[in-house]
Amino acid sequence: MKTFGSQSMVEDLTRVLVRRPDEAFGGADPVRWHYVSQPQLDKAQAEHDALVATLRDAGCEVLYHSAELPEHADAIFTHDSVIVTDQGAVVLRMGKEQRRGEEAAIGKTLEELGIPILATLEGEATAEGGDLLWLDHDTLAVGRGYRTNGEGLRQLTAALRPLGVDTLEVQLPHFDGPTSCLHLMSLISMLDHNLAVVHLPLLPVPFVEVLADRGIALVEVPEEEFPTMGPNVLALAPRQCLTIEGNPVTKERLEAAGCKVLTYRGDELSLKAEGGATCLTRPILRTTSFS
């Protein structure tokens, strides 16, 4: 039975890796970690437990990344330090220096789960999972910004080429500068093979044209719901998705596009730490409904 492989953003989410908030998260210095304010750990854990329950109710097997990572508040965002392909994991290298060290730890967790390490980024390369968006099984869009650099794109391209995967560079805007977190997936999430939710004003024109050429329809997030992570939507299956509560216009537009929308409370877990449903989950296995 297949136990890993996730070269998709939209197929049925079957196995996922998460990390429950710990003392490192609860004690995070908001200035050092660029949080809105310090999270309350007990409330963050309750929100995370509810998120996990929602994932399980949706039919997903939830696994925990519980390695000791003191002083690594952002480690709860398991999406960022690794990607999982059909042939194994590619361990990335974080662009945010405070997060260095997460990569080896999550790589070890994946190996313990029987997932081989296909490649590891090295040297000056940086790449974060939030910048990596599967447009289809063989095309990975890579956000080129402050978290993912040119060498990271080069090494990632080399690692994926033997799998028949092409990478597509997407230039990201400066926005609020290098200390803030603007990933490609801060601006777009795939909901189906031909549907995405986007914050259109910050997407580069060539990438918008690529989406149009591929026949991908766009659900636009209004300006007022961009700061509350309206575009950060986790597909649980085609047109079935999970997003943070409190973005009513985006939710209504998603439903109008034929999506079933589940929500979770993320006041402590997400809004304070600037990481939504996609950030909190590392898909390990996605499968088609007929497989």
C-alpha cells in the first residue's frame, strides 16, 4: 500500500504531519519571531487539537512531529522545511535563520515513518515549503523571494528533474520586506485542478497568465481579508477545503465556486504567528478518490 507521495495540492489528503504547539511556541518573543503578539499556549493547543479533530473527521490520518526543538517557535509550521514527492522527501533549507535546525529534525521524523530522503538542500541554498505550489503532478511553481533564493531553486530543480518534474519560477514582490513572511502560498492556494483562491494584486502578471493558460479559474480574496489569511486555504480533496474562520466574503466566494468550506479557530495558533491551515500541515500522502 502506498504510504507517501504528495505531488499535488488538491488530491484527497490521506496522511499529514503536524506539530502540536509547545513551550517554544508559547514563550516566543514576538519581536524575534515577527509575531503579532505572544501566543497563549493553552489556547493555541486547544485550537490545534480542534484542527486535528477536523482533519481526522475529514478522513485524514494525522501523524505528529514531536522531535525536541527548543527555541524553535515556528516548528509548528511543518509545511515549510520539507516536501514529499512520489519517490521520497526533499529536505529544504530555511530562509528564516531562526528556523535553521528544523530541517534535519523533520527529515529524521520522516525517515522513522519509512519515507526515504531523496535530496537535501545544501550550502547557500534556501527554500521554504510555503513557496512551493504544485500546479499539477509534474509542475512545481517556486516563489522566488526572500525565503527561497536562486540557489535553492537551482538545487530543487536538479533534485526533481529525475522525477520528470519541471519547476516554474514565480517572482515575488518585496511587500513588507525580508523580515515579514510572504510566501507564494500567502497569495494563492489550489482548490481543484482548475480552481485557485488568490490575492490577485500581489501576483505577478506572467504567473497570472500561466494560470489562465492552464484554464485555472480564480476566486479572489478581497483586500480586507488578505491580512487575515484569506488565501491560505488547505484542500482536503478537490473543492473541499479548510480555512481559518473570520473571512466571510472569501468563504462565500469559495462556496459559490462549488467548494465545501470547513473552518477552524486560529486566533492564537495562526493570526498571532502568521501561519494558516496550509502552513500547519505537511501533506505526506495525497491520493485520488478512485485509487
